Amino acid sequence: MLKLMDMNKRNKGIIMSYVFILAIILMSYLFMVTLRIDGYSPELYKKAYIYFTTFSLVLFSVMISLWEIDKEKYIKIVFDSVLFTISSTPLILIIFMVGKINGVNILLPISIQVLWGMVILSMKKMINSTKIHKTWKSFSLVMFIFVIIILSSIFLFFYSQYGQLVITTIYDKDIPSIFFLNPVVSILGTLHTQVGGSNQMGIVPIVIYFIFWTCVATIGFFLGSKFQKTPRGVAYEEK
């Protein structure tokens, strides 16, 4: 257990920076809400919950890519992802308490983010174990995150425009299931459903998301560990 809790200064700084940025965003939003002249509105806090949790996932994707890993076991990667994710939970609870939001289960959105963190760390371990230049390793990880989060969202937009789809909800039956592999789309759909939005696909998007990315995270970690034990897995070092 003590080995799981062990964390270097860089990783501690990453978590502190992540929480600090989120705290500033949340306090700014709550401050603007208190200045409204129309009084308390639960819908504002429900939107805050959606926007804040989605933003935290995007920021999380950027920050955890900077996480230092070496020869960690799979359980250590899982633990780091869980620890990183739950560091923002107190801020989400502030939204619930201030906004008097009841009956919302935050475990599913947290699980979505935890799994995505495991994927990024596993991919980083695999990329770091390959014999390529350090700069290309960082670029490869950034491109992976960019393609999954940003590029797939752009494709979804153009797909809906080209197909002239009338999308009424995030979990719309007209959206191909492959787009729900995007963690931002999946978490937005889950959050939207939790605050009363419609869901035309039930639990199918979440099942697809968890099965696919669990397999990717496991394979990525396995390949990374295997490459580290072979001569071709020796990292390229700059002279």
C-alpha cells in the first residue's frame, strides 16, 4: 500500500496544479452566479455540474499526459488514475451543496475519467518503451489524445451536418456508436442524462466505452512491459 502511495514531486505538482486551475474556474463561475438578479436557479448549478465535469476531463487529459511513469505495475497505474481523478471530487461536491442538487450519482462520470486516465498512462508506458526519440514520444501521445478527443468531435459535427441529422440529445440513436469512444462525448451524454436529459440508447454507449478502453489500456500496458524487457525496448537517449 505504501508503494502505491509513493509519488515524486513532479506528479504531486501536477495534481496540485490541476486542482488549483479547477478551483479558480469553479470560484469564478459561482461568483458570477451570485451576481445574478433573478435569484437562485437550480438549472444554473446543473449546467455548472456538466460544464465543470467536462472541462475537468479535458484538463485531466492534458495534465495526466505529463505524469511521470517508469516501471509501474498495472495496479499502480490504476491507483494513480483514481487518485488523480478523485482530487477534483471535493470541488464537484461544492456545486452539489451550493446548488442543492440531489439524486445525482457521480460515480459513473468518475469511472469514465478513471478509465481514460488508465488508457493515457498505459499508452505512455508503451510509447516510452519504444526505441524512438524523446520528442517523438511526447508528440505521439499528444496526437493520440488529440485524435480521440478533438478530431473525433470534429468528425461527429461534420457527420451530423453532412447527414442532415436532427440530433436532439447526446445519446441520440442516429449517432454511430464509434463516436461514444470519445470520453468527452460519453461523459457529456452521461451528465446530460443525470440532470434530466433524454437518452435514446440506454446503457449501450457506456458499455461500448468501458469494454473498448479497458481492452486498450490492458493491451497498452502489456506491450509496454514486454518492450521494456527486450533490447528493442531500450529507450533512445539523446547524446
